[in-house]
Amino acid sequence: MLVRTTAGDTAWMDRDNEVQRLYTGLTPASRNPGEPLTRLRKAYLRAAVDVPGRTRTLRVATYVQTAPGGQADHTLPRLRQYAERVFEVRREIHDATGPVAPRERNGWLLACSLLHEGFVDGIVALDQATVSPDPSLYVEELQWLGERRFFLDLLIAETDRP
């Protein structure tokens, strides 16, 4: 169908986009907000893993954060099972602090000091919220880890959260 438009009429673009969305199922709202975070985390993970000449298995600390008084009885074994498929688990850390910034948690600081001292190469956690539900704080932690060739691996990726 041929539709005549005037020089300033751009309604045809909207109609074309609607047809494209109809056939591809893609809408601007269907983009997952966790995609950029997943890409950033995985880029740092690849950089830490792909070190030329490394022959040893990478060592990790598993990290769980719960509400004050909370238990990690179910999460720590899940993380260990997940991590042991690829890494050597050196330490299991449980923070029972609730929603506090990562740098204000003793367990997170312990994990970072284990990284800095060379005892572990990375941290394995359940999900993004375990590190920080605040995306800007989460990115800060990812960048801190990545700039030092450390990594964070998650059991539940940022894109898998609602």
C-alpha cells in the first residue's frame, strides 16, 4: 500500500515500526535492564579467567548475605555445588547484615581482602542483590573487582531477575 506523506509527516515511520514489532515481537520495553550489568560482569570474568600461562584452577570464596539473624543453610551448599563445577572453593562467607552497602559489611570486606591477598581469584554469589540491590553500587563493586583482574560469578544472572 502506498501512502502519500508531506515533507514533515513522519507517521509512516511509526507504522513501519509497528509492523516490525508485530513480526519480531520486540518492543522497546522488552529490553531487559539487567543486560548491561551481565555484559559488564561477564567481560570482567573473561578477563580474569583468560590469563595467558595460568594453569591452576581458579580459587573462589562463596558469599551469602542475609537479613540479621538469617541462615545461609540452603544457599551456601547451592553456591558450593555451582562453584565446584569450575572453581576451587577456598572459603564460604556469610554476612547477616541486611540491606547495607557492600563496603559496610564485614563479610564482603573479608572477601575483598582474600582477593587482595591472593588467597582467592573471585567471588561467587547468589545474585546481584547479594552484592547490592542498588545498580550504581553494584557497578562500583564490579569495576573494583575487574580493574584488579578479580571476578564475580553469579548463580542467578542479572537478566534472570524480574
